[in-house]
Amino acid sequence: MTNEAVSKVVLITGCSSGIGAATAIRLATAGWTVYATARRVESIAALAEAGCRTMALDVTDDASMQHAVATIEAEHGAVGVLINNAGYSESGSVEELSSERLRRQFETNVFGVHRLIQLVLPGMRRQGWGKIVNLSSMGGRLTFPGGGAYHASKYALEALSDALRFEVKGFGIDVVLIEPGLIRTGFSQAAVGSMTTALAKPGPYSAFNEAVARNTKEAYEKGMFSKLGGGPDDVARTIERAVSARRPKARYPVTASARALLMQRAMMPDWAWDAFLRTQFPQPGAA
Ligand SMILES: NC(=O)c1ccc[n+]([C@@H]2O[C@H](COP(=O)([O-])OP(=O)(O)OC[C@H]3O[C@@H](n4cnc5c(N)ncnc54)[C@H](OP(=O)(O)O)[C@@H]3O)[C@@H](O)[C@H]2O)c1
């Protein structure tokens, strides 16, 4: 049962740039009470000026997640809308990926999301209303070589969200996956930056890693893929639509190219998808 004093307060992670910042501004402008958060609170000073409340929150730091949720609950009773946006891509070949870097990828993209969900759910259940929005990717349903760690984390997020959607529906809580295609943000820089060590070390994947770094950079800066991509506000607009809907969809792909690629992947057998990828990436080990 929804009570009258339902809190629709929004908590967003990773607002220092890109999609998180655009979503915070869009929702605050539309009248939502928004708590925009980031690891370095000074990086979101402009969001405070745009009408958001700002707080420090690192999704790999349990105490900071507890503190953020407790602060909102003390002021408003519950987090009404949780937008799990913080995330990055750990890129490079699977063989050369250290276990430590793979763990770090999951700490941010999966475990942080899970922990925040755990922290907000009791409040949402108490008031019989809540929306949990998880920033997945078209890369949560298809994979590109050189993105093993990132795709694994987003596939995990898709599975967690699918299970959760069923489990919390009866409590009045909706779970939504946002699946952007290429979006021009700080994302590509972080992805290429994660390959610094791999790129500096000669090895069997050197040419491949270089191609992954080059393709990533070029895809966001020029050419067909860049043109088919979108900006952070395209995602923010979709998120606003999802949190405002009485019956939101389970998945919202963003950009026409994401929808086209997801359809292409769903229709292609694995061998045909691999053949398509060979037109885009050099295959390591092949003569
Ligand atoms: N851009 C795309 O093409 C694309 C496509 C599909 C999905 N996505 C997803 O969209 C989400 C947002 O990405 P974006 O494109 O907006 O990239 P972005 O501009 O690089 O923003 C990523 C945000 O995540 C934050 N972050 C990273 N680790 C964090 C941590 N431990 N705790 C809290 N915040 C942390 C970053 O904060 P710092 O400034 O502190 O590093 C930054 O604010 C991600 O989940 C990404 O996977 C992006």
C-alpha cells in the first residue's frame, strides 16, 4: 500500500560528469528533489548551483554509501528513486587482465550497485513505492573484444536486475535497466586510460590492444559510430521517462544504433557475429 507521505527523493551516483551530471540537472529542473553524489564532492559544485543537493559517495566505500542513504532517510524517510550510474570500462585482452583489475571492475559496476540496492530497499518497502534504475549498456547484451571485464560486469548487472525486478514488484518497487549505445562522455577516456599498462608492455596482444584503444577513441570522436551515438542528455531524457512512468519497461535501449546493434546481435548466430567483429578488430594470433 502506498502511504501519503511517499518520498520520491532521487539519489544518483557518479555525477561528476557525463550521464550522471546530465540526469541530475534534468531531474532537478523538472522538480524532483535530487541528491547528486560523486567521489569528490568538489567535482559537483555546479550541480548544487543547478538546484541539487550534493554529497560525497564512493560506490566502493561501504561507509560512504551507508552515510548517504542514512542522510536521505533522516531528512525524507526514504530514498524514492535510486539511479545506479557510477561505472567505467576496464579494457584490454582477457588473458592480460589481472584478477585485481577484474575485481575492481566488479566492485564499482556490480558490488557497489548491489550494496546500494540493499541499503535503499527497506525504506522503499516501508513506503510501498520505489524505482531502481541501473545503468547497464547495450554491452550488457552483446560483447566487443577487448571489453571482457566491462561486458561481464554489465551482463551481471542485467541478471541481478532481472531477478530483482520480480522479487520487489509486489512491494511497489520497479527495477529498470538503461542500455545506452555510444554516448559522448568521459567514458572513452577512462576506458583507454585503463589500458595504459597493457599498452606499454610488448606481448602477444600488443597490436590488438592498440587497435582496441584506437577504435574506442575514434568511435567516440569521429566516423560513423560517433555520428550514430548520442549525448548524455539523450540518456537523461530516457531516465526521466522511465522514472516518471507508472509502469516502466524493464529495458530502455538508448540511441538508434544501440537498438539496431542489439537486434543484429539477437538475430546473428555466434559465428556470424564473430565474422562481423573480424571486420572491426585484428584477431590476436592470426597470421
Ligand atoms: N558513455 C557511454 O558510451 C556509455 C554507454 C553505455 C553505458 N554507459 C554507462 O553509463 C554510466 C555513466 O558513464 P558515463 O558515460 O557518464 O561516463 P563518465 O563521464 O566517465 O562518468 C562515470 C562516472 O562514474 C564515476 N565513478 C567511477 N567510479 C566510481 C566510484 N567508485 N564511486 C562513485 N563514482 C564513480 C565517475 O566519477 P569520478 O569523476 O570520480 O571518476 C564519473 O562520475 C556508466 O555506468 C557506464 O558504464 C556509458
